Amino acid sequence: MKSTRPYEMRARADAAAQTRDRIMAAAIELANEKPINALVLPDVATRAGVSVQTVLRLFGSRDGLLDAATESAMASVRAERDVVPGDVAAAVGTLFDHYELRGDGVLLLLGQERWEPRAAEITSAGRRLHREWVEGAFAPFLAQDGDRDASVDLLVAASDVYTWKLWRRDRRLGRPEAEARMLRLIGNILEGI
């Protein structure tokens, strides 16, 4: 008689992974809506459709959940920002896709970084990720630059989430107009290299 045990074990593992992903997604969504110190396990569990006990069983603690959710979010950000080095228009378009999806949540985190240690950790990692992205996305232009560090600083500022916020949220420009301005600003920097 054949056993269905391997199939059942696989199905359970798949279900557990889906539950884990749902819980992390719920934590990320809530962190985009409210300060981190207001993010509590009962809210995460409700959003994910599980019990608090399930959250604790899978992540051990609130900190364990936040660590896993941060790691998952950073991996998603890297994937969302994947570009071909040197394709400036595509890089700016990709960056706008990312900011349109996550920009407001990033701004919420940035507003907390002076008093919330976890927000400060996340935003510090985000700054490093953004700088690395700039160095990769514009690498063909930077290879010839004698003052590479200053050029990277200029490109980081030109492509920063606050630049996006200035045009999309503060000025209320449409995406095409705001994207064209960022492209122009970055183009001017690259011409000066």
C-alpha cells in the first residue's frame, strides 16, 4: 500500500510557507500605515487571518517577525529595482515604479528614525541599498569619473525618495512630469561627469 505521507508533508510545508509569507506581508502593510511602535501582534494576526499564537510559533516574538519582515521587504526592494546598468530612462522609470509602490511607507519610516531604533536600522539599510543601486545603475558613467564619490552623492540626491516626494506629493505633479524632471536632473549630472 502506498503512503501519502510525503505528499501530506509537502502540502503542510507549502501551507506553512504561505502562512509565513502572509504574516510578513501583513506586518509590512501595517508598517506602511502606522508607526512601528504601534505595530502590535494582534493587528498583524488579524490582517494575516491567523492567531497571535501562530505568529509566535512561526517567528518566536514580535522582534523575530519584524526581523523577517524587514529582510523580506529588502529582498523585494532589490528585485523591484533591478536595472540594466547605463539605461538611464529605464532606471528612472524603475525607480518611480518603486517609489509609487513604497514611497509613502518609506517616508513614514524616515519620520520615525530619530526616535525609533528599528526605523533607524531600516532606513540606514535603505540608504545603503539606494547608494549601491545608484552605483550599479549608473556604473558606465561613473567608471570614467575622477571624482566618483561626489558624482555618486549627486546622483543619490537626485534620485532620492525625498526628490520624488517633492514633485509627486508636495507639488502634486503627475508621474510623467515628475519622472521627466528626475530624468532631466540626472541627465544634467551625468553630462557633467
